[in-house]
Amino acid sequence: MDMETIFKKMPEAFNGDEAGDLSATVQYKVSDPKYCVIDSGTLTVHDGVTDDADVTLTLDDDDFVALMTGELNGMTAFMTGKLQLEGDLMLAQKLSSMFDAGQLS
């Protein structure tokens, strides 16, 4: 599985019920930056960088793939320096529960 494939699968793997009425923007700083907009139980993926991110996750491509497919625990990644966070840390903690990792692997 590669990073681009995961980004393409993210909207279908997103659990809108888990997100509830959350409205947020999540920036992924990887080799090909993308950001996700969560609104009204849906998620859309966009190319590039936004100035409006509620939380920014910075990590290398392999760690992004491992994180999104459930092979890498987010807290472990953060504590070992593989994942850097800026912004709403509570939102970052909730992100893993909003995706079905099985659909992303």
C-alpha cells in the first residue's frame, strides 16, 4: 500500500458517525502534502497546504502508511519522534477512531 492509495481511500474509510458534528481541517505534511476537511460527517481530501488547519501532522511517507493502516500506534509515533503535531492535540488523538484501518490496508 502506498501513500497516494491511502489518501484516495480515506473518504470511504471515514466513519462519519464517529466524527459526529465535528468540523475540522487536518493537514498532513508528507512528501506530497495533503489536507482533509471533515464536515457534517464527511471527509474530503485536497492537494497542497492550507493555512486553516486545526491540526498538522508531520511524518515521513512510510510512517504515514503504517499509522493509517494500524501498523504504527499514534501515541508511540509521537513519543518516539516519528510524528510531530501542531495545533489541536485532542483532535489528533480522535483521528484514529474515525477511520477503519482495515479499509486503508
